Amino acid sequence: MADFDGEWPPGHSRFSWEGGGVWPPVGHTAFSWSGAPPAWLRSDAARTPRAVLASRATQTHAPPPPDVRPPRRPAHDPASGADSGKGLVRLKATCEYDGTCFCGWMIQADPDRSVQGALEARLSAYLRRPVAIAGSGRTDAGVSARAQVFHVDIEASHSPESLLRALQSGLPPAVRVTAVERAPAGFHARHSCSGKRYSYALLARQPSPFEARWCWSLAERLPASSPPASLDVAAMADAACALVGVHDFRHFCVRKAHDPRSPVRHVRSCAVVDEGDGRVRVTIEADRFLYKQMRMMVGTLAQVGLRRLSVSGFRDLVLPAGEAVHGAPLRARAAAVYTAPAHGLLLEHVFYAEPGTFGTSSVTPATLSLATASNVEPGHGHVDSASSGGD
């Protein structure tokens, strides 16, 4: 029993009790009791003893503990498998977008300005939790895609059909998800990629308002003549043959001087096609692409078509794998390289090894009504003896 230390209500006798506060209430008999006082008594600050109030006023409170919650696991963790999270499954999705409406694929400070940000915002709203996705690669601002691939880890209760159905609304008009399927074990949109195909649209005349956003017009660079001069497509195709194979493409990329990563890439094929009406399309497929490699190869091929660079001069820019070139010769060759603008570039397809394993639960809008539909990812299309790609 602890003695009460404070003002005692008039008309009541003193007694001892365990706890704190004023007791007994008016009209009740004093008695002894044990335990903490009732809630109505503890919350009544007006009746709290002065000694207790004084001790509370001098009490020092410890600062709250720091936030020790673990950071969210990034979606691009290469060590994570398709079923790495508890109750989560990995889905592989394909989307297309008009890159001229965005600042690129990669999420920015303003998520609405990137393709990744738009997709993550829609997925987060649908799943009611923060969602991160990982794409097969990052396209620059202005670069469009016909078949960009990304993966997302979601709860097993959501089927590919339900996710695709949800993604048919809530996205900007410039983005559309075309297919969703269950990913095989160990699948990663970027690390599992075995190649890409890009195409680039050139125009040897003034563009119409309906094609200016997605092609590079060379009309003002062609010499004035009657009839109007055209691109030398035959010379461009001849020069493009030098790109096919395993080569050192250090002239056709943007990289730091001491970048330890190899500039050697395998270009499987390259095709330059005259589509008529002044339209020329360059299609390239490779195992991987260096930063801005596709745009620099196309831009330099365009210089050949404009008759500003010879075919042999273009071939000199493609180095054999393992050849050491330094100093003035390297800088002199690099001066001939020209970078094409981003808005003419299109990601056509992303390839994955063993494509037959990626169709266990594929669904597209055309087959959405068939819950049992299963579409295998298209096989490796080839533009010549190999395929083509871009950056």
C-alpha cells in the first residue's frame, strides 16, 4: 500500500492505497484496493496529485527509435527468381509505346513523364501497394517501342488474364500492354535477354505531319537538283555489310575513356531497305547494344547515303574485335561518326533463349476471352541471314 500524497477532497478521511489519483469519489466510502486506477481516474488530469504532475514535468523522454524498416527489394535484383517472394509470382509482359511522348523508359523525378513510371503507377493502383518493374532495357527520350518486355512480381491470386485486363485501362494513350504471361523460373527481363531488333526510319523528302514525329527527314541535307536527289541506298547497303559479325564498336557508342566494359558486340544482321516514296528503313539485330550504338550506326550510314562519307571510310570505323587503336587515328576516325536523332528509332523485338518455354500462360487482348489461351513468343525473325537491333 502506498500513501496518498496530495490534496484530499473536503469531507473525506485519509487512507492508504496502491496506485495514484483521488479516492474515494464523492459519495463513496474510503477503502483499500490494489492495482492501477480506473481509466476514468487516470485520464482526469484535474484530479492528478501535484507530486505526480511535478514528476511528469521533469521527466525526460527518449527520442523515438530510428526507422529500421528494410528497404524495398528492387525489381531488377538479378539474384531474384520468378517465385522469389512469399506468395509472389513473376509475370512477363510486353508493351508498346510512342516514345515521343515521354522522357524515356527509365523512371524520373516526375514518374508521369516516363514509360516505366506510368506502368508502375497503374500497377500500384491496381494492386494497392507500391510496385516496381524491370524492363529489358532503357530506351532514350523519343525512342518508341513495338515490343518492349518487362517483368513484375505480383501475388499468386492474380492471373495473367486479370492483370492484362486491368492494364487495358488507366494508362496514358501513348502506352499499351499487349501481352502478359507467366514467366519461367529464373526469368529476368534484362538479364535473360539474348538479343534485340531495332529499326530506324529515314525519309529522303519533306515529311507529312503524320510521319514527322517518327522519322528523320534528310531532305534539307540532300543537294538541290531537278529532279530532287535521293539517298544512295545501294551504297548504304554495301557499307552496312561491314557491321555484321563480332566487331569492336567503340566508334559507334558513347562511353567513358576508362570504361572497363568491352565495346565488342555481335551484330547478327543489318538490312537497308528502300520502301518507296522516299522512305528508307535500316533494321539491325544484335546480341546487345552499346549506349546510342544504333543511332550512331544509322547516322553514319546516312552520311554514306548523302555521299558525304565513302563506303571504305565507313568500313574503317568498324574495328576487328581485339584490335588496339589509340591516339590520333582513333580520334580522326571518330570524327566521321554522326548520331541520328532519337525519334526515328523503334524497338521492334526482344529475344530470349529457348522461346518455347515462355508460353505457358500467355494472353493477348485478341484471346482475352479464352481463359485457356496459350501463345508462344514469336520465334526469331531474321532480316537477312541474321537479325537487326538498335539502342
